[in-house]
Amino acid sequence: MKNASGFTLIETIIAAGILAVASASIATLFVSSVETNLNNGDRTAAALLLSDKLEQLSVAPLSDSQWLAGNYCEYVSLGFDGNPIVSATDSTLKYLRTWQISATQPKTLTIVLFSNHSAVTGQQTELIRATLLAAAKW
């Protein structure tokens, strides 16, 4: 009898196949993780920008021109210092912020933030929406 040592060609091919399948599975996890991180970053920025608009409106009295009924929109982004960059016309900014104020009393305010070009889908995507009632003592 011969002493067999080492691996046969078939065993090596099977091991290489298992390693390839496992590596492909791990690679898809990395891609999914990157997409999730990008999406979460967009949603966090959108929450900050929604809060910023809400803060702007909450300090103004309901008789102020900022509270005139209508539909409004602006392009926004976050600067490196965390402060919002706002433009009425610069569509290259990352987010579109829209808000609608009703003519009824109490006033209804709806603020919606969209990602102009989602990092995940590449399309405009709604990220966050808030609706509230604003009364005189708000």
C-alpha cells in the first residue's frame, strides 16, 4: 500500500468552489452595507434640514409673511460646518425642501424633503415628511 499524502485535484476544485461562493456572499454584504450607510446619511441630513425649516417658522408669528398660505420649495444642502446652504434656483444642491401652508385656521404645515439624486437609486426620493397644526400660541 502506498502512503497517500496531500489533496487530490477534485478535492482542491471543490474547496476552491466553496471559497468562491463564500467570497461572493461576503461581497454582497459589503455592497448592501455601503448602500445602507449612504441612505442613513441622507435621512439624517434630511431630518436636520426639516428641523431647520420648522425652527425658522416656529420663531415667526403667524401674522408674518412666512406664514402666507401656499406651496413653497427651495434647494438645500448641509455645509461642512453643518449649517444649511439654501438656494431657490441651484438644483445641484443635494436636497429639495418643499413646504405647504394651508389657508385654514389653525394653519396646517407640511414639510417634505427629497434627495435630488439618491446615492442608492440615483433618482429623486422622498426622505422625510412632517405635518403639524400651528395655532396662535405655538
